[in-house]
Amino acid sequence: MTGIEGGSARPGRPLRADAQRNEDRLLEAAADAFAREGAGASVKDIARAAGVGVGTLYRRFPSKELLIEAIYRQEVQRLCEAAQHLTATQPPVDALRTWMERFIDFMAAKQGMADALAVVLTDESEKVHTRSLLADAIAHLLGAAEGQSVARPGVEAQDVLMALGGISLMAASEERRDLATRLIDLLLHGVVTS
């Protein structure tokens, strides 16, 4: 569903299991650090939090920009894949709400990396592709809701994505995550039928 390729410095060959675990821990620690501290987060602290040496970090990701790009790609992929899982495990409206909350969290983490992402993601086609993947995930969620007759027909996934982007920006500028949840409730009132 995602079509996103890995962002690490390695070519397409698979990693050994221990190397994959190290990479996964590095990406998780780095995502947490960048969300908390922004692009200025220390790579030494990231390596320490992941339980690996800084040499391991640099072998996997020779620059901080490549690390940030890999995190971004992984988080987009996870968010897109979550749509399938949520519709399989939750009622449609709950799945849509949960996904919207995850999207807001994704955007908040992305804000922490905004300066570095501006350098890394300069290709407009990459941005368009990411928006398309996210809209596809929303379309899947809306389709599940429409299939259960709990969403208004004709709601456009791109419109929902744009509304979520606006909610994210407003909540970030006010530094109030609770505002995002309240605005998601308002958005859902326009999407769901009951």
C-alpha cells in the first residue's frame, strides 16, 4: 500500500536480524529525540538511547540528514499501514478517529525535524507522492466507514487530509495538543452520519 522505500544508506539487500534490530532501535530513538529536541538532537545521545555505538549509527546513516529522511519515510509507511490494521480491528468511525490522532502525532514529530526535512525533502515529487499515500490511507478509512453507512458519501480524502494538516498547524502554533483532538471531533462531525 505504501510504496515507500527504506531510507537508510544501504542498497536494497536485507539486513541480518541483529542489524535490523539495531536499525529499528536507532530509528525509534532518533524519532523520539528529534520530536523532543528538534534537528539539533545529538547523534551520540541517539546512539546511546538505542543501545548501540555511534559508529553503528554512522555506518547505517552516514549523515544526520539521511537518518532524518529514514525516520520520515518509516513514519509515513507506518501511518499508511495503520489504516489497514485499524479498519480490521476497530469499528469504522473509531478507526478513522484513531488514525487522525496518529496523523496529528506524526505531524508534531515532523515539526521537530522541520528544518532538516526542508533540506532533505527538496524533491516536489516526493512531497506529492507522500500526500498521495496519506490520501490513499484516508480513502481506505472513509471507504470502510461508507461501507458501514456511517460516513457521508462523497467526502474527499484530499479534503480530509488538508483539514488534518490545518488542525496540526493550529495545534502546533498554540502548543496545545488537546486543541487538535477537539478539532478532530469537529471534523468528524462533518464526515460521519451519526
